[in-house]
Amino acid sequence: MNGYDDTQQLEAFLDAVRWGAATNADRGFLQAPFRSGVSIEEFQLDPLVRAIDMARANLLIADDVGLGKTIEAGLVIQELLLRHRARSVFIVCPASLQEKWRIEMMEKFGLEFKIVNTDYIRELRRDRGIHANPWTSFPRLITSMDWIKGGEALRLLREVLPVRASYPRKFDILVVDEAHNVAPAGSGHYALESLRTRLVKILSPHFQHHLFLTATPHNGYTESFTSLLELLDDQRFSKNILPDERQLSQVMVRRLKTDLKDAHGDPLYPVRRLQALSIPYTKEERAIHRTLARYCERREQTCKGAGVTGTKFVNSLLKKRLFSSPAAFASTLEKHFHTLTSDRPMEKTDPLADRILRKAILKAEEDYADDA
């Protein structure tokens, strides 16, 4: 084609070249916010700016519920990938959040992740052979913290981890969602390690960058909190040694909804006001609650010799179901009755909610009449 290019097309081309090369020329330029498919709030850029200024991006993102910790982590992940500071990403989260992470990373950042579970291993071995290892099968993986903490999953993971952590690290980015679940449980003067804690202890040294996400970073025990910080960055923190504010501010991002304001000083989020509402219980409802309380008390007294732990659990379940709805309580009470009186499988019957409630109320009225 002869002549000059259209000025708008040329300008768009030059902008694309600048954006593609910006981070190589100036570390202050960001690409992830412009390549993500999400509307970003200003405060969500704070973890990203901190991460790119760190030699090792070790961050505890502890923002309030609903402020977008997943988006903040996704921005950091995408920026590190674009800058070629990372290639592999490993997300450890509760089982119920695996699919949520996979969908959000794909839809909002265009990053494909594989969920590693028993089905994935079975399919991988069919395609690549029985000796295929799932932890080296794809650069971006998601797994459940409870599934990977033991059994074959942990054995396969140990096969690919070096005996000692060395530089360069075996993997790049470790993301732990709901990180308070992996912190040692505080108990008196000691922090008791769980299998989840030991899992992260195994994983953490072999990753260059760490992103821990939680809305409740501190459970009230200093030993537990400092142990979580040690898992995040063992070069900077140590268990049982409380860091000062300056050290903590370098790795911890903590914002509450009440702290966030716009350019005019107005709150970004509505102020939550808690107000207790009184509920007028009817005479029949009070009667059934009293009857159930008596029943639970007598059961605990009867089962004292055999241990009351299981009895208390069943009693609390019955009380919760009664607070839920009469129908829910009737269904649970029916199953409880059959469990106590018969070893045979319970046959399917019609709903007995009304009949059971009427009997319970009549029994309560008879008991109180006798007491009077």
C-alpha cells in the first residue's frame, strides 16, 4: 500500500508497542490493570505496586471481606507473569473455592488454571502414562489444601520438590487463600501445628513469591500470628517474635471498609449498622423449646457414663434445626427417633412435621400441668 498510514491506526499501533515495552523501560509502569477484564478500584492497586518493588513478592493481603482480595492477587500474578519474573503459579485454597478461582482467573485475567484432584490425576495418567506427575503437568495449578496435605497427592509432590531449597526456586508464585486455616492453632502458650501448617512449611521454601490471603489474619494468639508470618517470609519473621509496625507494614496489606473513602472524603461503602430485632415467640413455640431443652438435659444425664461428646453434638443439632423451621426440625427429629429405636434402615414416610409438633406441644402441656 502506497502513502501514509491512517494517523489513528498509527497512534494505536505505537501505543500498543509502548505498553508492551513499558515495564522493560520503567518499573513504575503497570500492565496488569489494562489487560484485565475487571473494573479496578484505586485501593486494589496497592498490593500490586508493593509487589513489583519487592525482590521477592511476599505479601499478606488481609483486606476486609468484599474488598476483592482475589482481584488483588490476580493483578499481582498477571503483572509478574508479564514482566517474566514468574512462570508457574500454585494456588492452595479450600475445596469449595477451587472452581471460583479457576473461573475468575480465566474470565478476569485470561489465565488458564488446572484444578488438580483425583479425577485430574486419573485423566492425566490415561493421556500421558502412569508415571505422569500432576504437579509438573501445567504451569498454573489450583488444589485443595485438605486434599494435598496427605496421601498420594503429597507423595507425588515430594517427588518433584528438591531435597533442599536452592536458587533458582523450583516454582515461582505460591498463593494461599484463607491463609488463617494454615496458621498453627493457638492454645495456651503454644501454637499447635496442623497438617495444613506442615504442608505450607514443605511448599513455602521452594517458591520465589508468596501471596497469603485472609480477612482474619490474627486469631488472638501471638504465637499463631507470628508463625503465619514466618510461613510467609522466614527471612524477615520468626515464630514467637512479634514484629514492629514498620516490619509488618512492609508485607501486610490491611484495609477495612470503614477506612476507605473517595476523593471527596465520603465512604466508599455503606456504613453497616447492627440492630437487634426482638421476635415474639408464640405460646406453642415456647413450649416446644422448653420440651426440647428438657429432653437434651435428660439425655446428657443418661449418657454420662458412656461420654457425652456425641450426645451434646446431637442435642445442638436438634436445637439448631428447631430454630431453622418446624419442618426442618421434624425431619431431623424423625431420623433421630429411628436411629435410637431401630437398627434397620428408615423407610420413606410422609412428612410428619405437624403431627410431631402437635405431640410435642401436648406432651409439654401435660408435663407443666403435672408440675403445677
